[in-house]
Amino acid sequence: MGSSLPPKEANLFKVIVKSYETKQYKKGLKAADSILKKFPEHGETLSMKGLTLNCMDRKSEAYELVRRGLKNDLKSHVCWHVYGLLYRSDREYREAIKCYRNALRIDPDNIEILRDLSLLQAQMRDLSGFVETRQQLLSLKPNHRMNWIGFAVSHHLNSNSSKAIEVLEAYEGTLEDDYPPDNERYEHSEMLLYKISLFEECGMLDRALEEMQKKESKIVDKLSFREQMASVLFKLGRFDESERIYRSLLFMNPDNYNETLGDLERFGKPLNVNGGCEFTWKYELDGPNILDDISTLPSLHGYFIAVQKCLGLYSENGQYSPDDVERLSALYKSLKEEYAWSSAVKRIPLDFLEGEKFQEAADNYVRPLLTKGVPSLFSDLSPLYEHPGKANILEQLFLKLEDSIRTSGCFPGSPQKEPPSTLLWTLFLISQHYDRRGQYEIALNKIDEAISHTPTVIDLYSVKGKILQHAGNFAAAAALADEARSMDLADRYLNSECVMQMLQADQVGLAEKTAVLFTKDGDQHNNLHDMQCMWYELASGESYYRQGDLGRALKNFLAVEKHYADMTEDQFDFHSYCLRKMTLRAYVSMLKFQDRLHAHEYFHKAAAGAIRCYMKLFDSPAKSSTEENDEISKLPPAQRKKLRQKQKKAEARAKREAEEKQEEETTSSNSSKSGKKHARPVDLDPHGEKLVQIEDPLAEATKYLKLLQNNSSDSLETHILSFELNMRKQKVLLAFQAVKKLIKLDENSPDSHRCLIRFFHKINSLPAPGTDSEKLIWNVLEAERPDIRQLHGKSLIEVNSSFLEKHNDSLTHRAAAAEMMYLLEPDKKLEAIKLIEDSTNNTAPGTNVLGPVKEWHIQDCIDVHKLLETVFGDQDVANRWKARCAEYFPYSTYFEGIKSNLAAYSVDSNLDNSPENGIALNPQTRQKDGDALTLNGTVHVVDDMSSLSIR
């Protein structure tokens, strides 16, 4: 470096490099300017000056100088290396790799360039190139441990585990017998455990066992060692030995039974860590995101389940023979005696027991938790509702317990008096039970009684809000969630839950004001973005979409997509860190997890939401400014003048707010060690107005569709969106591909049926093919059509009739068949409508103590109402349907049920001036006319909470 310079300038060049490495950028610039005074066209100095300016956020000057330096010295590996570093800083990894390769052509043995290249190859998953580069590094520096380990890992990632083992054994051959020293014991232990996992992965179980027995004294992580030993012994068929180890592990952690979390292969799929009907977002409201750190999950081995497997008493589908149930009962009875304090040993039998034995076990499990007052009891029991018949047994049990406590103050058969709170938590449990079963009136009765019993328990108001939310009254749910929040203003979870309820009620402005009560000072909305608060952005985006504000909806959905892009970038620093610290097992797991990152539920929701927005923009393009001016010019002069004044006021207010925000950001910006200020970049499009002015919305939607197809191919929604998008793009074969995948995933789905009929109806209405490409498409369709079983020898009308006959008792299937009947035979509109109106809301199978459970769900009925309004275009029929559904769902605000009426008023503006975490809203406060807050959505609260009571 700097070899073409005289000695004085060559020393100055070294100062530039050292200043860059130590982040003393001003000193480096001064040295570069000193060289360039004498040698203004020195390529390497120009490049290093550009690299220094890039670190000072002067990117345009940086690129100009680096390109000029490269032009002046094309044969300098320094110039190419610097150009690659510049691209790397802007995440242009492919261009950076090209620059590094050009640098290596000039200096093939440069360690720094090879190391940087290997990091980029790992990031971009260029695994064959990664192996090649790590091999070159090892050959240049064979005495460096990191090079050996990096070469082994590169082979492992390239699906060559046996070669990785050979490399690790060769590395061990270079070590002395007394290795490792005390300060390197952990690193060496991790390497040995990684090597054993490679043996296991390759199926070389005997060698894995031999290695573990031989190197046990050198392994520090004894827990991982024993877990791996038990796993290897189990795979070798030595079940007794494996069982003994797992039982010893149970002694260390007798509550390890998290088999429901699965193994690392499921990390890319949505997880509901609360179990049952609890929303996944609830865990992430006030806890770590499951993406943040894999180590936050409980142990994935499931010691209890492992013991069952060793005894041959485990079934993947949860179905057991009577003999197996007896043996399992005996097993857990003995384990219960051994680990009496373990809750897992009492809970697991509820999964396999049936009938009276299940009732007895559930009774014994529930009683102490009701006495103790455990609010999460229902979340624990909710997976049992998926087992046929168990919900009815639980209902009978809960009511029996309630009746006994009311009459005698004791549990059935127990002489011990229960504290008064036991009745409270029993009512709390029963209300959640009936909420789960869709019997909202009974659920509200029970929760109202619990509130009357002890009005100060916050959980009661939260659950009552959820019941009303499920019953269709989102505004009342939000009011109750806010009531719960106001009872403990320091509880972040209650605050977040309240925000979620407000967003579902489309009270976006109020939700944001509530959410920022727990953010830092300054630009509070950006703090939510910086914290990657995705549940908030998704719910906010969905709310804006429902309100028709596609710009803000897209803004939120794309913000979530950016978080995932940032997560992908965040792995870059770990490529060198993990090899240096020898956390090899965690590193490989992290890379596999990153490869499935976009399969996570939140990304799926964000991408699907963005696609829906873009398709809506295509169907109803946003008006340009010229079109708006044309419309304004058609108005009467008085209205035109009034509208112009409103627009000017709005523009002035927006400009003033932007200036104030920019001034706040400038004054609050922090100074770094190098003395430069980091001011947050101002968002030039805070409301997403530019996002809706896009020229080709379908092209943008296609980008996100490809990500869904690659990562969520087992989701019906992915292929429904693919069908809708490609039909709009006139991509016939891609739309047909989506139809085939829908049928393969679920041929009985109403959406699959709709897409099938719509596609072939569209094809049948097309003119005869004229061009060669059209003839080719037609031939492909004709060749593929026989593979679709539903169409064999039938017309589309017959296919629709067969579908209706097969699913005649289902409302959603009848609605789909009616919609397709109207599409295929428009003259049968009245018959299609009658098909929907003749649907009956049957009672769900099973006995219910306090009343029948109906089959229809509120969202299905809402969808049918929208179908009658939009597709059929018959408002009278839609009104009749609405009135009918109002009887089934009396609390629904959508159907205006008799119990859904609430007094609406604007929220007290004191929220803006609330101390610390905000204040409780006063239901008696009213805003004066003209003082209403400019919030998105209508804010509804309850005059008196008792008005929501059934009594």
C-alpha cells in the first residue's frame, strides 16, 4: 500500500489507514489532503479518502473519489478492495464480491481481502465459493485456529459433513495432548460438541458415542453433553441407557415438556407459545420477539416426551391404544410421586386420558390452581378443546366446581373451606370457556358476576374486552381494555393490549397516543419503528386498509418488510464473531433459521397486506393532481374557494409540523466519539402519499408474491393472492398454476372452488387463439385439464352443483356455490340468493349444559353480507341478511345487534397532557362541539360499564 509514494508520503498513507481503522476520520482526511497536494492523481490515496468520507456520511463524494482513484490505478488491489468496502457498506454484496475478486486477481494471497470475501460469500450463501476461499485462507495461515474451524464449517454448510469431520480431526492432530489451556476450555468444548453433532448428522452414531466417551473430561457444557448422549443412545436403540439419562435430566428440570414447540426445523413457522386460542401477538407485546434470540425458547428436547419414546409410549398423532394409556398412566403416576412439585407431570396426562379418568385428572389439576388464582389456567387448558369430547367434560367439571363453591364454600368431596377468591377465579375460568365455545352471552354473565365479586382485578376487564371483541363489538372491547390499562398505568402489557384493541376498532390516532406512552422522548412514532414493534405496524396497516387509506397501510406493511431485511443483514457480523468465539452449533442453527426467516407469520401478513394494497391500487388508481384539479374546477365558485382554503391550511400545517419535527431531531441528535452528529433522516413521505402514486402496482406486488411463494408455499392465502394477481396481469399459465396448487392443498376450500370456476369460466370466454404464443398456452391448458379431477366429463355448472351437494350444510360453501352460480348463469340471480338465504345455522355437535352452540361464525356472516352487497348488488337482500345475523350476534356493531348500542363521544384531550404513563379516561367527560380531536376512526366508549352487562 502506498508503495509508489516517496517515504514521507508513504508514512502519511499508513496514517490514513490507521486513522480509518481507529475511526479518527478527520485525522485521516488531513493526511490524505497532504498527499494529494503533491500527488493529486494518486489512485490509492483518492480511494482511501473516499472510504473515509463514506464513514462521515458523504457518500456521493466518496463514490466519486473511489471511482476516480480506481480509474487512475486499475492494477491496484487497494483501490478494488476499497471499492468493494464501499459497496459492502451500502449492502450491495454482489457488486462487492466482484470488486474483491478483481483485487484477488492482482494480489491472490491477500489475507484481508480473502477474509472479507469469505464473509460476503457466507452472507450470500455462495457455499461453493465459501469453501474455496476458506481453503485458500487455511493454506496461507495453517497455524490460525479460526481458519481450520472456518474451513470445516464451510464444508458443513455446503452439505459435506463428512469432510467437515475430517478437517476438524486434522485440526485436533495439530494440538498437544494437554490442550486446551484453562482460558480456552470453553471454545474447545464447543468445537468438540459441534464435531459430535456432525457425527450424529452423518449417521455415524458409534463414532459419536466413542468420541463423547473419550472426550467427556474436556467438555464443559455438561447439560448439552448429556442431552446429546441420550439422543445418540436412543438412535442406537439403547433405550434403557437413554431413559436413565433422560430421567437424570428430569431431576434437574422436571418441567421440561415443551414438545409442542417442536424442534429447530419449525422455527420458520408461526408459533403460538401461549397455546390454544391465545393470540401469538400476546407473547410479543411485552416480551422478546421469537425472532430476536433462539436462546429465549425453552429446551427443545422435551424430557418427558423423550422418556415416553424410550419406553415406546409415544404417538405422533396423539392417539393411543387402551393398553398404552394404562402404561402411560402408570408412568406418570410414578413420576408424580418422584417429582411432586412438577406441574408438567400433572398436565401431560390430560392429553392422553379419556372419559372419567380425564375428568378426575383435570379435577385434580384445576383445583389447586383455582385456589391459588392462576390467571393463565385457561391458556394452559385450551389445547384440550381440540380433542373431541373433552370440552364438554371440562364444562361439566367447571360448573360442578362452581356450584359446590357457591353452596358449601368447598370443592366437591373436600371438607376444607376455600377462600372467597376461589369463586372469582372459577367464574373467570368459566367465562373464558364459554367465550371459546362462542356462547358470548353466558360468558359475559359469568365475567360480570366476577367483576361484581371483586371489581379491582384487572384481568377481569381484559377478558371481558376479549369476549366482546369475539362477539363483534370492537369499540366496547377497546373501552374495556383502556379501563384495564388505567388500573395499572405502569403495566406495559396492558398498555399494548389496549393499543391492539383500539387498532381493531379502527381508532388509530388514539392507539398511537396510547402506544407512545411507553416509548422514549422525541420522535415517538419512529421509536415504535426503531423497536421493530411489528404487531403494532401490522395491526395499524390492517386498520388503515379497512378505512381505505392505502398510503398509510402500505407504509406500515413495508415497514415490517424492512425489519426482516434488517434481520437478514444483522447476521453479517456473526460470520466472523461465531468462528472466533467458537459458538459453532448456535451459528449453524442461526444460519438455518435465517434461511427460513421469511416464512414467519408476521412477514407473511405484511407481504399479503402489501399485495392486497397494490391490487386495490390497480383496480382503483389514485387520482393524479391534474385529475383532482379538473374535478375541483367543476365545483361551484363558493365550494371551490372553500376547498382551496382547506387545502392551503392543511399544507401549511403539514409543513409547520415537518419543520418542528426536523428542529427537534436536530437539537436532540447525539454526538459520536468522532465528533460527528447523527441526525435522524426526516421522513419525506410520512403518510405514504408517494407510495400510492406508483406507476405499476402489480409489478411491486409481484416482488412480494415471489417471496411468499418461496417461503409460504403451504399457505392457501399465498396461492389465492397469486391467482388474483396473475388474473389481473393476464398471466394465464401462472394463474392456472395457482389454481392447481390450491386444489392440491385443499380442494374442499370455498376459495379453491371459486378460483377453479372463475379461471375456466374466463378461459371459456376468451376468443380462439390467434398468435403462436396463444396457441401454445391453449395447448398446455388442454393437456393439463384432464389432471383436474373435479372437471372430469363435467361442465362448470355441474362442477358447481356437485360442490354444493357435497357441502350443503356449510354457510361458506353455499355462499361460494351461489356466487359461482350467479357468475355462470346471471339469469339465476334470485335462485343464487335463495341458496344463501336458505342456509340454516345448525347446532354444533355435542352436549352443552347451558345452551346450544351454533355453527356460524361472525366473520363468515360478515363476508356473506359483503357478498350480497357488492357481487349481487341487492341492498334489500343484504339488509334482510343483516337483520337475521343481528339476532345471532346481538353484540355485533357491524350487524347493529340489539345489545351493541354505545354512546359515542370524543376522547378527553387530557391524554395529551397526561403525566408519565397517561391517565384513565373519564367516561363522564364530553368534548365540546368544535373541540373534537383529529383522530382516525371513531372512538366509542361506554357511558357506564354496567350497560354491557347481561343482567
